[in-house]
Amino acid sequence: MGLEKNFKIGDRLIGNDQPTWFIADIASSHDGELDRAVELIHLAAKAGADCAKFQHFLAKDIVSDVGFSQLGGKSSHQAKWKESVFEVFRKYETPRDWTKVLVQACRDAGIEYMTTPYDLAALDIMDKYVGAYKIGSGDIGWVSFLATVAKRKKPVFLASGAADITDVKRSVAAILKHNADLCLMQCNTNYTGEVSNFSYINLNVLSAYSAMFPDLVLGLSDHTPGHATVLGAIALGARVVEKHFTDDNSRPGPDHGFSMNPKSWREMVDRSRELELALGDGIKRVEANEIEAAIVQRRCLRIKSDLSAGHVLTANDLEALRPKPDGSVEPWQMNVVIGKVLAKPMLQGEALLLKDFL
């Protein structure tokens, strides 16, 4: 199967030579209110998101109440939840009868609508509405489901948190068997929002992914505060960024605390666009805005004292001084001009030009 390092969603090409594509994961931040979900879509669009994503799960089809009860207590970010894991998942389900309203809201806002489907029924319901699918890190081992999603022949965004390279290779192979349009996303699956998590982000995995999967689009699914992780990921080649989105970080709920808000999201996008401009194309050149600086800051060879036509140049006749007008001889060319005969008289301080010799 031939692979290309880009793919299209809607009218946007996503890939290496394209602007970073930002996914606002609204997830549970709607707090069970449709009006809030619609408002968050519009806020995300105004803040610079390219896509609003929802998570479509049913508690009974994603978590085992018995299983979590047997763990003997909640851990990680779930430790702060006042209700059981099963109850929280049930409380923050995204109702599937909201779909048409959410899709229309995304159209009105001018951004894409997307989902992370967590069951086959969600996949069937959402397929006619979405241009791509996101697979959460937790499903990286469910290869039969990955294959089923891939067979829909729509771009797939695969997060790879809490997984090792064997897991990644297995899941990538399962998707590529049916679908070449894959974005592989580095992710650290820790939702505590603690600053210490930066020690575990491991952005250099993106470099490893680039070498191992040279034909894949790379991305980042992130839960850290601030913009350092996002900017670092873009510098290392990520062209898709997913972050959780809310309108108020102080609201109660599982996602609000570590989510981006409209202000921080806009800052993230603006800084990212600056970084994209700054990264350039990798070709070292005198840039258009440096042309004057190249004249006034670089040195050329200048005549130390008045010389007559026919004079044979020696090193003692020359000194390296700014500025360096176009066509002048640079200090690194000293050995080229020593022994040359002047074609005309030259005054002290004049720049030596390549055309000044017999």
C-alpha cells in the first residue's frame, strides 16, 4: 500500500507542509447540557480550533463497575472523583441524539465535527457525520476495533499514551492494513495536570516515530499546562495537536481542571503560528530581511592607503572593515587577490571589488 505523508479532511490538507491542525476535545466539558456543548463549539472556533471533537461512549460499554470496584480504590486523576468511576462515566456521556445539533453547530462555526467512538454502535451512528475518527490511547490494544474503524476509509488519529513501542507497531499495522490515512500521536496519558508530568512527555518519541514510520503524519494529544509541550511537538514534526477544551477551568467535572480555555487556546494557536513561520524550510540562505544587514554588518577588504594603477597587491595593503557592498571582496578571499594587479588607482578606505584587477 503506497503511503502519502498527508491527507484531507473537509477542505483542509493535513500533513508535513501544512499548518498545524488543532482539535478541541470538548469531551465531558459539556456537563450534560446541549446548550453548553454548542457554546463550547463556537468558543473553540473563535479561539482558533480547526475541529471540535466529542467522545461517544456509554458507561456500560466502556468500563466495568465490578472491575473498578475490585481495584480497591480510585487512582491517578480519578482519585479526586466523588462518585464511582462507573457513575462518572454515565453522568458525562454525550447523548447520541445531540448529534445533528452538534454537527450543525460545527458547520455554523466553520470547523470540523469529529468523534472518538468507543463502541460499534457509535461508529455506525457517527459515520455519516464525520470526516475522520480519533482513537483514544485506551483502545490501542483493541486491534479488532482499530481495523473496523480503519475500514471506514476515513483518516484515523491514533493516540499512543500508556503504551510501548510493541503496542504502537501492532496498532499501526492493524490500521494500515486497511487505511493509509493515519496520524500517529504521541501522548502521555496522565490527566492530573501536574507540572511534574513534563518529565514524562517524552517528545523525542516523535523523532523515533518519524524514523520508524516515515510516511505517517505525526501528532500530539496532550494534557499538560501551558504551551511548551505543544510548541516542542510542532518543532519535532507534529502537524496535529489535540487538547481538551472548556470555558471555565474552575467548574466541577473530570476534564475542566486540565483543559485549555478560550484565552489559553488562542495563545497556544498564536504562538504555534509564530513557530511555524520561524521554522522555515531548512534552506540556509541570506533571508530577504537580512539583505541590508549583510551589507552593514559583514566585512570586506578595503584599501589601507592610496594605491596607483598597476600596483601589485600585498596583504599589507588591505584591511577587513564594514560595510560589505555588493560585489566586494570578502576577507576569506584574501589569498585570491594577493598578487593581483590593480586596474585603476584606489584611495584609502575604498572597498576592493572583484572587477578592480587587470
